[in-house]
Amino acid sequence: MIRRPGGRLVRNATPSYAAFVPRINKLGTAPAPDRERGRREATVADASLKRLRVALTVFFAVDGFVFAGWVVRIPAIKQQTHASASALGLALLGVSAGAVVTMMVTGRLCRRFGSRPATVACAVLVSLSVALPPHTHSAPALGLVLVVFGAAYGGLNVAMNSTAVDVVAALRRPVISSFHAAYSLGGMVGAGLGGLVAGHLSPAVHLFALTSLGLIVTASAAPVLLRQAAPVTHDILADDSLARPSTGPGAAAAPGKLAGRARRLVILFGVIALCTAYGEGAMADWSALHLADDLGATAGVAAAGYTLFALTMMIGRLSGTFLQERLGQTRTLVTGGTMAALGMLVGALAPAVWLALLGYAVAGLGLANIFPVAIGRAGKLAGPGGVAAASTLGYGGMLLGPPAIGFLTDWLTLPIALTTVAALAAAAALIGHVARNVSVPSAQA
């Protein structure tokens, strides 16, 4: 009942259906066509993101495959160039030098042109430049060629990881380790096939085949990588939480506007990457020698030591997404660093071959996810610039590890020198624990 102006009470008219429409909308009920359209759009977005993830995984695998194919032909190219051991060592530094020099440049290119076009361009350059070393006939010429190859290789790693950071944020799942697992798998396959064909194909023919294969795969995967819509990323507000959506590559923060605290945090994760890369480089160059010279292993068993290390690292990275979802990034990093430290102490100081091999296996599992997590956290903080800075420090560790182990071996012994790998793994775990609650300084963006 309602009272009219004259004072009479009258019955309310029955409200029309239209009067309820605003209330229904306020309750969040959308018309059926709108709900159906929303579901279709979500399905299309999910499928697009899956295709983007698969294409990026292919690029990681090709990168590892091509690089490993080059590595197994180093002995033959040494003979071809008539280089001494020291001259070859200096020439091989060209790979790391070229990579480190171009990494920061690639970060700026990714911010300007996008990380996915940069990934495709660098993949083409890597495929082309890997064919150059067999055509050199002196150590200086080899070094110059390897600077070019290293520049392309370093640029590709920054661009790929920058794209991976965007995909991780869009998926809202810590899948970055799966990309690095693809790199490890590609490396193992590339090394295995390279060893099989080394006795039948010259380095020139073998590496030209890698060029052809790399270009074919790049041409096949590039359209998928380039045509998919840019993923919607989210800023990282804490260790494992995703929040505020943003668009565009590396939108978590504007790298050019980061203040001192954000830079220090990126450097912190770069140091973690350095600790891991130091161990990987040291294991690649010295693990077999330790088994053979210090423990009396046969040549086959000594060679299997690094293979076991690489295999467990790949297994660890394949399980990285599961571990990060169950444990969180910080506990994954801290647990991995602790495992790697204990494993390398056993691997370096064990009195028996089998025990050293067990230590290598544990160290591989422990180191597996530290580098991907560190690079991912740096990218979440500062986009491609953060990936570039952390990757540069990481490659510095890979550059530092082998010669540092060599000098320490001359001064002390190889087993004692290898304990530095354990020390740096423990340092990575400690830094990861200290940095467990870091956040993006969004106010600065």
C-alpha cells in the first residue's frame, strides 16, 4: 500500500519485469549469450597461451641442441686450427664474452620491440653463426667467430627468458623450469647425436646440418610465437603471489624507472644465478677429471659422471613446476641450494667412485631449479631488463667457475677446489631465504 497526495491509501501496482532487470544485473547474473561468449573467449585465450608455451619450449630445446652440437666438435676444431690448449681456452672465452656483452643490449631491444620478435631474430643468428667455426684456421680467427656466436647465443637466452616470464605470469603457474628442462633435453640429445656422427661427418658438414635444422625449426615455430596475442601479465607483489594485471612484455615494472632498491633486488637474484652457473661450469669441465685422476675411475665411468649430473638436472627441471606449486619458489630455491651443497660435498670428498657419482646426482637435482627461479624472479621485478641483468651475472659465474677451479687446484687440490661449488650453492640458498619476502616497488613504476 502507498499513500497518495490526497491522503488516500491505494494498493501498489504490480511491478513490471523490467523493474527487476537492474537488480538481476547487480547480482552479477549476465544474459546467457554474454556468458557463452565469455566462455568462448576464455577457451580461445587458453588455447592461444598453450600454443605460445609450446612454441617457446621448442626454441629452448633448439637452443640447447645447437649449442651442444657445437661443444662436441671442439676437439676436432682444435686440431683443425692447430691451437694449443691455452690458445684454445682463450678462443673459447669468445662465447662467454660475446654473450655477456650483448645481454644488456638485448634487454633494451626486448623492451622496445618485444621479446618474441627478439627471440626469433636471435634464433636465426644462432643457427647461422654455429656454422662459422669450422671455416677458421687459427685460434684468433676462431675466437672472433665465437664472439659472434656467443653474442647471438646470449641474446637468444635473454629474449627467451623474457618471453618465458610473460608466459609464467599469464598462466599464473611457475612453469619456467619446464622451459629450462627443454633446454637441458635438447642439449643431451644434441650431444648424443653429435657424438654418434663425429666419426662420420666433418665439423663443417655437421655444423651446417645444425644450421639447416635450426633455421627449419625456427621458421616452423616463429609464426606461432609471433602471431599469438600478447599474454596478459600480472605484477608480482610477494614471493609466490600474482596480482594486479598489466599488459605487454615485462610489464611487472618499468625497468627504466626502477629505483635503487629494485636494482639491488635484481642484482640479488643475479648473484643467485651466478652461484648456480658457477657450479654448472665447474662440473662440465672438472667432474670427469676428478673421477679419473683422484678416484681412479675408467674413462667411460668418468665421462658418465657429468652425464649423470646433467640427467638429474633435467629431471629436476621437469619436476620444477610441481615443486614450486607445492613448496613455493623460496622453499624450492632454498631446498635446492641445500641439496646441491650437500651433494657436492659428497661428490668432491667421497673416497669411492660410486659415492661421488651419487653426490653428482644429488647436486644436479639441487641445482636444477635455482637458475630458472632466479631469472624468473628478476624478470618479474624488472621485465626484460631484469632478465638481462641476472643472466649477465649468471654467465659471469659460468665464465668464472672453470678457471677458478683450475687455479685452486694448482694451489690446493681438485677435491678441495670442487667444494667451492658446494659453498656457492649454500650461499644461493641463504640469499634465497633472505630474499623470501621481496616485492615489486610498484610505486616507482
